[in-house]
Amino acid sequence: MTYPDLYLMIDGQRLSGGGRRTHKVVNPATGEAIADLPLADAADMDAALAAAQRGFHRWRDSTPHERAAVLQGAARLMVERQEALARIATLEQGKTLAEARIEVMMNVGLFNFYAGEVFRLYGRALVRPAGQRSTVTKEPVGPVAAFAPWNFPLGNPGRKLGAPIAAGCSVILKAAEETPASALGVLQCLLDAGLPGDVAQAVFGVPDEVSRHLLGSPIIRKMSFTGSTVVGKHLAKLAAEDCKRTTMELGGHGPVLIFADADIDKALDTVVAGKYRNAGQVCVSPTRFIVEAGVHDRFLAGFVERAQKVTVGDGAAAGSVMGPMANARRLDAMDWLIGDAVAKGARLETGGERIGNAGYFFAPTVLSATPLDAAIMNEEPFGPVALINAYADEAAMIAEANRLPYGLAAYAWTSDAARQRRVARAVEAGMVGINTAMIGGSDSPFGGVKWSGHGAEDGPEGIDACLVTKAIHEG
Ligand code: NAD
């Protein structure tokens, strides 16, 4: 397929060339460059900020019907363009076409959900004596700077754009430089559905330059970031300089508690597919398998058997179940993390190495008996690695689940109803899956606690995060 032209989308204009620096976009299945992405300079970002200011004053006064029409129209266009969008995402990010198609439909579901929610941005009237009136209203927070990473090249931009637009904000999106065409494709659906060009824009650039420039401007009133905890902490400090509102979707280290009374085969079928989805480059990926000792050996053997059957190949090829990793940095990270774990005593059960020399393919990997001081037991691996360890009982399993400062997604598999409720309450996480890996949905908040961030996307909470309250008292 042909890869589309790349540009900055500022105030409804496609900008490229003009002596701007460029960044090479690479197909991770081949390692070859497929396009040059123009990078924003300071003048581009100032133009985007000025437009965002105008766009905010326009869009804050839009009616719910106008917002709903744009969101529904964009959803319809995404359905029509599903195949083209999915192919672009696979080409620049590597994931399988099947996964990329699902990502398009996640955006469709979210935009349609938000199109309904815009009619429910209620305030309230307080009880007051006759002649007095006090109301609490919700207003859009202001222009939003939104930073989206490369792992969900369509879904992340969809979340970053959908919520501010539903709330009546303008938004400047800086999506990942690795996956720009997917982000531009999502934005284009909104613009083609009638969204004014100053309400949503897209810039790319040197990440640190862009974030310092945008967050340094008083025009931006909210920052939304998805990415690593390290970068998130840095950006949160920049946002704090100007008391900007923040939504932070950071890393995770998904604990999966497998109890002896669970349906082990069902658990295995689900969690193995979940582990190798998107080559493990998912913030809610199941990662630390905390297995009750009595079923550890059976679980481990079943996991390894299934991992070895995962077909790794170009995401665009029929039959591929797992594509390449998204960039060469991830391959290096896998090598280092697995090497460190094995050096410290972990057993490499399968995988552990790059596949071939072209592209960024890495074998589905399982480590067992990994000591807690191995880096991979403490840092988000963000790759196709499962860590399977045995624990004595429920208390030890919950302690291990809560050992890390992360708290994004946690999973538990048990048939004991009382334990299901106990564990769901005890684990420190923003999302908990009991006997399921499905922990999201357009109507459900997606977010974490502790080092995994704060605030949520999706659900009514996603729009609420772009609203401020105003109390008006009339005497
Ligand atoms: P990274 O931490 O450098 O970048 C992560 C994302 O943040 C990228 O999209 C990048 O463009 C952006 N970014 C980096 N510095 C920035 C800055 N100063 N201002 C604005 N944006 C900035 O690392 P990476 O190599 O791209 O990914 C590695 C790690 O990031 C992974 O191991 C994983 O922990 C994390 N990550 C998390 C998610 C998620 O969904 N939470 C997504 C992608 C990456």
C-alpha cells in the first residue's frame, strides 16, 4: 500500500517543507524508512497556540448537537475508512491488521459514546431560600495539549482528541513521531465531519521542545499525557509551573494472580493472547504472573506451550498473530532486561531472542523463577515477556501484586466468589479484571493510581477530566 503524505495540521492547514527539520518514519517489519515527517518549529507551535485560543472561544459555545454531530460523523467516517486506517497503523507501528482494525472500532465506539454524553454534562441547583439562587455549572477547562504514544497509533489519538472535543475544549495533539499518519487519519475524520480547523490540530516535533513550548504557554490549560512514568513525572512538573490541569496515563506492570481453584485452561487461553497482543507493548499488558504454588508447574507448562505456537510475522501478512516490536529501542530493552534477569538466576523457558535480522521481531518469551531484584521485575518490560513465579498463598500473592509503585491494571483468576471480591478490593490498581482480560470499554474509566498516573480517559470520567466547575451564587 502507499503511505500517505505527512504534515503538521495547524489551523486547518497542512504544513510541510519550508526548511523544517524532518524525522524518518520506519516500517518496523522491515526496519526501512518509509517517509519523512516534518517537525514543528517555534513559529509553528505559536501558530497552533494562537489557533487553539481562537478555537476554544468558538467551540466552548457550541451546542451539544453540534458536538454530537461531529463525533458521530467522525465515527461514521472511521467505519468507512477502517481498512485504510488499519493498514496505515500496521505499516508504521507493526501490529497485526486484526488488532489495528479493532483499534479503529474502539475509536468508533468511544466517539459514539461521547456523542451521547455531551447531552449529559449536567450541573446542579443548590437548595436556597426564595429569591436566592445558587448553581454549579461545568465548563470546558480550556485549550488542551495532548501527548499520545505510538503503541496504539489510532486509539491513543482518538482518546486524546475525543474527550476535549466532547467537553468543548480545543486541543493540540502531539502524537508519536513514529506513528504520525495514523494520528493524522483520525484527526482528518473529525475535520471532514465538520470540526473547525482551529479546534483540533496536530503537531510533531522533538518531544522535549514541543512539550516545553506548549506547556510553557499560558494558553494551554490542561495537559494529557500517555507514556512512560519517567517522562510523565517530568511533564507533570512542567505543567505544575503554570498550575495546569493534568491527566496522566503512565506505565504499568500488570500483576496476574492465578489461584489453584481457577479454570486454568481458560485463564491460559486468555492471558497468553493478552500477553502477546501488540507484542506486549501495552500499558495494561499482563506481565507478572503470580501463581499459587500448587498449580505453578501446570500453568507454566501450559503458558510455554501456547507461547511457542504464537506465529510471529509482518502484521500485514495473513496468519501473523504477533507483529514486530515498534522500534529498535524496544529490542535493545528486551535484550538488556532478559539478560539481566537470567544473570540474576531467572530460567529462560522459551524465546529470549530477536528473530531474524530484518525488522524488529522478538520471540514470545517466558521467564520463570525470576528474582525480585531483577530489573524486569521492577521496570515495565513493554515487550513480549511473561514472568511466572510461584507464591505460597493469597496473602503472599496480594503482597507481590502491590509491591511495585505501579497501579494500572491487575488481574485475578479464581472461582471462589468471596476471594474474587477480596482480591478486587485489595489490589492497588485503577482497573481490575476478575476471570477476564477485558478491562476497558468506551463507557468505563481507563486510568491508574500511584506511579501509573491519575485521572481517567474513556467513560463519563474522560470528559469530566476536561471540565471545570463553576459555582454561581445569586442573592
Ligand atoms: P519514552 O519514555 O521516551 O517515550 C514515551 C512516549 O512519550 C513517546 O510517545 C514519546 O514521544 C513521548 N515523549 C518522550 N519524551 C517526551 C517529552 N519530553 N515531551 C513529550 N512527550 C515525550 O520512551 P519510548 O522508548 O517511546 O517508550 C518506552 C517506554 O515508554 C516503554 O517502556 C513504556 O514504559 C512507556 N510507554 C508507555 C505507554 C503507555 O501506554 N502508557 C505507551 C508508550 C510507551
